[in-house]
Amino acid sequence: MECTVSWTGATGARSGMGFLAETGSGHVLVMDGASDAVKPENGGQNLAPRPMETLLAGTGGCTAYDVVLILKRGRHDVKGCSVKITSERAETDPKVFTKIHMHFTLQGEGLPEAAVARAIELSHEKYCSASIMLGKTAEITTSFEILVA
């Protein structure tokens, strides 16, 4: 797996803090360094997700993929899955994630709570590389709800 991240350089009269990631699979992702630390006067323009937001989004995609796949392999009628992720970060550098909560909302007919709980558990303990990696610095908690589709 590979990825090349390039600074998009100057925009207008001042230097911007935008970055373009080109993935090994041929896709492009735009990121902006705008944050509390990168104020507009330092080049942040709030034109794209921040890198740490992208890290959370990727983790959500990784675990949602696992949960859906595990449920489908168990022949459960899953019709939808979303994950709302909230987080806290350390106050000093490096500002790693210290707490992450993932709330899963699943849709389907007759989805057993035990199967959903087990799918989430398997994702976070065995399959989701991203959440397992983030779990080295952050306390990760989960919850879920099932909606009839």
C-alpha cells in the first residue's frame, strides 16, 4: 500500500496549507491544514477535511466495512450501516486521540442484537486495523442501535 501526499502550495497572495493525497489505488483526497494550530493567517483555509478528521473517517469506513461483511456472512438482512464517531484529543503535542466513541446505526429486518454486538466486537478486536492502531493511544468505546428497514 502506498500514498503520495503533496503540498498544494501557494494560493493567492499567501501560502496555503492544503495537501493532495494520491493513493496507490489511483484515487485522490484533498486535505486542508486548517485547525486551531493552523489559523488562516498561517495558511489554513478550511477548504477540505483536516488530516485528523480524515483519519477518523478512514477508521469509520474500516469498521463499518467489517461490521457489514460479518453480518452478511452470517446471512443477516443488513440494509444500512452508519457510524457516528466522536473523539477527544490530548491538549499538548502530539495531540493524539485519547478517547473515541463510535455509535453504529444499523438497518435491516430481524437483525439480532447479539449478532450486531459480536460483529462490532470482532471488528475492533480482530479485523479493523485502523481502530486497533488508534486503540494504542485512545480509549475506544462503542454503542449501537438497530432500525427496522
